[in-house]
Amino acid sequence: MQDLHTASRDELLSLVDTLVAAEEIARLRKGGGGRDVPAWVKPNRPVREKPARKRRGQAFVRRREEHPDEIQHHALECCPDCGHKLAGGWEHRRRQVIEMLPPRIRVIEHVVMARWCGGCGKRALPQVGAELLGVQGKRRFGVSVQALVAVLHGRYRVPMKEIRRLLAELCGRHVSDGEIVALLDGIVGAGKAALVRLQEAVRGSPVVCADETGWRQDGKNGWLWTFATPTVRYFQYRKTRSGTVPEEVLGEDFGGIVSCDCYVGYNRLEADKQRCWAHLLRDLHALQEEHADQAEVVAWIQTIKAL
């Protein structure tokens, strides 16, 4: 290496030129990240700050219950390495586990007490009706069991035999098939008045949407009819798809508009009918393809679609 203290002026200037040229070459070969890269590689783009992450309206995380029913603490009594006794400590983490306990059966025995009135000399008995006892009629099982049977059979379509097994396994109580049928019949009887009010509301509505779908009940095919208004949903199960069903539900004096599809069963109704637009558009599309060469038919179809 050349001694800078003894070098001449020309030698120092030549050394400076060499260092400047070397620094320029190094700058051209380096990208934005400071790495040595070939001169033909395009430099990296300048680093841009990432925009702040938009906060979600709802966090998709495991929700924690605010008021747990039970809290269990877990801690070691002794050190697993040296066996020294441990005490105190701090909270490391939490985890919630949701458990479902089997239903608890309560057998309530109601004892009716008779008392003697010393004033009038008569026996006094309290009036203990079915409502006070929480049971329908003279049945053994209360309304809570009756409601459970109705939900399992009507809402979740569980067969009565499986309901009997479920009650025996979960509750430890034997319920006969006849008792299950009686509980369901009691639900039907209790809901008759409410069902009549719903039907009257449907008949009094200015517009009713009617439809039907296949429905299998007790291993036999049938039809579930629905009559809907903005506030009421009325369902009727029948084994037939005949047009007599909407006549029966709506009645002869119905003066509103029935929104329905093009099924011929609704043609028996004397009321005004608004056919389903989806069915109408499909029929118009088929009609237009069949008579595409007739300008009058095509124009008429386009006019209806414009509605």
C-alpha cells in the first residue's frame, strides 16, 4: 500500500480519482436494500408505508362468556424438576369449556290439605287446578315434558319411538308410546283456538301468498300447504294436492288477491290471482323462442317483461 505521508501531489490526485471511480461503480451495483447486485438489475422500489388495517365490524374469534358458572384453578404443588414446594403464582392463561349437563328430573308431589273452619263448621279445601299443578288434564307428565316431546316430533321430525328412547337415556324415565301420543294430542287440542285465529287472519288479509310442497308424514307421502301474509304463516298438511285445499283454507268469502304459481289447483279459487313472476317469465321465454319470427308476439312479450 502506498505511503500517504511520502507520496507526491500527482500520486495523491491519482489515488483520489481511483477511489471516486470505485465508489461510483459500487453505487451503481447496489440496489435500495444495499446488496451487491449486477449492474443490469433494476434497483428496488422505495419502501412505502403500509396503510393502517381497516378494523372489522365483527371480530371472528372465539367468544368468551362474561359470567362463567364455575371457575377452576390449576397450579402445581411442587416443582417438576427439583421437587421444591410451590406457592403463590400469577395467571398465565384462561380457557373456557362449555359443558351440557343432562336434564334433572323433578318429581313434585302435590298434597291437598283439608282444614276445618271453627266459625261455620265446614271443611275448607283449596282449588288445585291443572294450571296450578303445571300439567294438562290428568296426565302424569308436566307441560315441560309435553313441550319437549312436541318440539322433538314437530320441529326436528324425531319419530315417537326414538323420543321414547331419548327420554329413557337422558332422563331415566320410561314413557310409553301411548303417553307420547296423548301428549302430542294435548298440544293439538291446546292450539286449536290459536290456529283458528291464524286462519281468520289469513282470510282477512288483502293479499295471500299460497304454495305447496311434498311432505312425508308417518311414512306416507302428502303435501304441506302454506298460506303467508306479511305477518302470518299458516300451514296445513293434507294427503292430497287437490284444489279443494286452498278453497277450504281461504273460504268462499275471501275477497283478496292470491299470489300463486301456475298450478291448476289454484284455478278453482274465485279470487283474483297474481301468478308467480318467475313462472311467467319462464313461459314467456319459451313463447318467444317458439314465435321468434312473429314481431307482434315478441313486442307483446317485451312489453310484459318491462313491467
